[in-house]
Amino acid sequence: ETGVTQSPTHLIKTRGQQVTLRCSSQSGHNTVSWYQQALGQGPQFIFQYYREEENGRGNFPPRFSGLQFPNYSSELNVNALELDDSALYLCASRPGLAEDTQYFGPGTRLTVL
Amino acid sequence: AQSVSQHNHHVILSEAASLELGCNYSYGGTVNLFWYVQYPGQHLQLLLKYFSGDPLVKGIKGFEAEFIKSKFSFNLRKPSVQWSDTAEYFCAVTPGGYQKVTFGTGTKLQVIP
């Protein structure tokens, strides 16, 4: 257990729908990163938030967006879902930008039909 | 763009055998290097990391890794594996500044008692 929680655990959506995934970071952690892990692949970096602002983004289209709240919890929003968005979505938090060790949550399994 | 290659997708070893998992990255500048492990049913967790200094780094549970800059490699080693080392191992790299983390595709290690 890392203290990072994610909800929901599993989610099924249909193509074209929108989804919001949530992450509660470990206490005292102001930096949150989101990853997409497709089956048989390593996690792919989506973006990172530091003190409520996006601070680094991977190669994902704008329909992937996020938020970080004053308590440092975070949301990942995906619009216009596509079949290829089916994956495990991981959230990781750490105490600050200068800190190197990330603490991962259990992930949300998203299935798009 | 940076990339990470893990050459072994699935490795099967008997207990007490020695382990070496390959990791090569492509990035021209200064990098920070990580190995993460995911035990069955558990979260991704940090095994070890290299930022600077001694290129031979030691991590948890008897693992170590050697950074060879000329070969762009960061191979993971353990002299004698145990059944409890059965897990998936991911190599990851980030440029200095830690704004974008790139993971490899992972290596599944199965240790047979």
C-alpha cells in the first residue's frame, strides 16, 4: 500500500462517451502524474500536475485533460472515448518536483466498447 | 524523443539462478534511470534508481543495476533469485528535470521453486 488511492476500480464506457478518473495523492504530496498502461505495455506518461498546474505532458491528444485540486487530489478526463483508450490508468504522487520517488496507486481499469 | 527498450519479455528461472535483465535507452542528454517492480496483485514500486555518482546502484531485496553510459544501458541484476521475485520489472528513464518519464514494455520474471 502506498497511500495513493484511485477510483473507480473498474469502468466500462462506450465509444464517444466521456470519463473522469480520480486520484487521491499520498498525504503531503503536491505532484501527481498520470499514466496509461495498455495490455502488455509499460506505462505511458500522460501528464503531470504540480501545485494545480500542468507541468509536463506526453504524446496524448487534447481530449486527455486533467485537473489538480488545492488538496492535491487529481482528475483525469478523457473525452470522445475511442476503443484504443481501453487500458489501466495509473496515478502516481510524490512530495515535490525535485523528489524522484513516485508512489503509484492501484489503477483504474477502463474498458471502452 | 526518448525511448526505452527491454529485450526480454518473459524470463523463466529456477530458484538460486542469477538474473540479468537488459535495459537500453535512447536520449542524448543527462538522464535519470529507474527500475520498478510490480508483484502480482500489488502496485508498481521503485526497486532502485540512478541519478549520478557511482554507476553501480543497489536497491531493495538484493537487486542492483549498472549504468553504462557508453552503451546507454542500465541492466538489472540479482546474483540469486527467489520464488518471491516473481513479478514484472519495468525500466524507466527521465531527462534531468523529471518532467516526462518513459517506461519500457516490461519483463515478466517467473521463478520456479
